[in-house]
Amino acid sequence: MINRRWLAGLLSGAAMALTALPALAQEVTLKLHQFLPAQANVPKLILDVWADKVEADSDGRIRIDRYPSMQLGGTPPQLMDQVADGVADIVWTVAGYTPGRFPSTEVFELPFMISDARAASSAYWQMYESRMQDEFADVKVLGTWVHGPGVIHASKQIRTPADMQGLKIRGATRQVNTLLETLGATPVGMPVPSIPEALSKGVIDGTTIPWEVTGALKVPELVNYHTEFEGRMLYDVTFVLAMNKARYQSLPDDLKKVIDDNSGLEFSIFAGGTQADSDGPARQAAVDNGNQIVTLSEAEAQAWVLASQPVYDAWIAEMEAKGIDGQALIDEARRLMDEYEG
């Protein structure tokens, strides 16, 4: 009798332990896919920091496998579809790589709109929450940010809009390409990884990218001239860190909380600020290489501001055709950035 009771108790306890085990020790492996080399600033200083923190805060129950340089296949413009379809669990990408898909984000890509990456990244997240969630309905957005000042890197010196005439310049997004065309250049759309080969083969005469990524792409070795602007930025590009919605929903509540606690407004500001802070060392590398850097004052930039005004007019009209109040987006973005900086 004692043995039977003991055995029944043992089996009952074992069954309870086995029932509780998955809830207590569920482990998850997530695939993070993006287009830059692992040693570039964004993966090294932002994505890895975020992933390491998520792993640590989950006590190792979340593991994030990182796949740089499109190692899971496809092209950068396909990243949003990959995360929506579950090919990847998390992606980092440029919102504008899929033109027209996230129209409201383009407000932060308008010329001379932004003066500070942290302020813009803060405004971007707040406006995502209040205005853009329908555009990102297919994914779970974890962070939204912009890079530091947009710079023109070219094979000739550029000081005025007239110097852009006839040049083939790479642009990242529809809005950047619209700006280049308005300024008299021939825009050539291509993702970041294609820039070095395009420059070396003369497919393009220059490119628009921020300083921070020029080192990973060896741009200072491929062009001799760089044009930057004091004050407000010539252009900017919007980024998004997004997760597959079903994958997120499948997590137990405590692991969802780990993801949530490491995402959102503060992370977006950190990401934008970190990317902008990385401009300095990359710029110095171009100086050390003997390249010529043209820094246009705010007064000198006025000719560029005037020349780029048609971009605003066209964008507001395009947004109106989509049923979006473009001017309201501009006004709100400026208000939120002013509040952050003020």
C-alpha cells in the first residue's frame, strides 16, 4: 500500500512538473535580417546592442541569430515582405526601399526638414503611434529612426545646385530621388550595398548617404569630394526595426514584455542618436584620406532651400491624392522636433 501510494504521488508530481516546464523554460530563437555588413555601425552599435540586451533581459530564453548582408536571401527592398511573411522574425530596413508603401514616413525625408537626428527619431516614433500604424499593419514595429545629416559624396566639387546638373547620383528613396531630379541631377535608385561597385565602375558620379556608413563602403577611397550642410539637413532617410506579428503574438507574456521594454520611443532616440554620433569618426577618415570636404553655411544653403521648394509642393499634392493631409504631417513633425530640441 505504501509503495503504491508513493508511486502514485511520484507520478503525479512528475506529471505536474512536466506540465509546468514549457511555461517556465520556453526558449525562443529569433532571426534578425538586415542589409549591411556585420561590422558596419548600425549592426555593431545599434542592432547588436538591442539584441544583446533582449537576450540578457530574458535570462537567455530569447536568442537572436543575426543575419547581416542579406544572408537569408533576397534584396533589401524585400525585407518588409520577408518579416511580414515570416521568412525573418525581425528586420531592419529603410522604409523608403518600398516606394509608396509607407507614405507618411516621407515627411522626415523632405529637404531641409530635420536639424537633429534624436529630435526627428522621437517625432517619428510619436507620429508612428498616432498616425502611421495603419501603414505598418502587417508588422509589429519595434523602432523608428533617422540617420544624421545627409551628405553628397561625388567625383567633382559641388557647391551650388547648378553643380548638380547632369550628374548621376544614387538616391536611397523616392523622396531623395525626387530632390536630386529637382536639383538637376539624374537620380539612380539603389540600395546601400550596391554603391561601391556603382562608383568604381562609373555607373554613378556620386551618392547620397550619411557619413557614418562611408567607412564600411570605402566611399572616401572611391570619390574625392564631399558636400555637407550646416543647420538643417539637405535630406534624410527613415528606418524601421520590425517584427513578424504572429511570431510576437506567439511569445509568452513575459517575453513579449522583454521585447516591449527594449523597443519604442527611448530605443528609437538611442538608435537615431547613435547613428548620427557615428558620423564624426567616418568624416575624419575622409579628412585623413586627403579628400576635400565642402561645408556650406546656412546662408550658402539658401539657394538649395529655394531650389528644393517644388519637392514640398509636389509631395503635399501627392499626399492629398492619397487622402493624407501632408501639410498637417509637416506641421506636426516640426512641432514635435521643436519640443524635443526646445
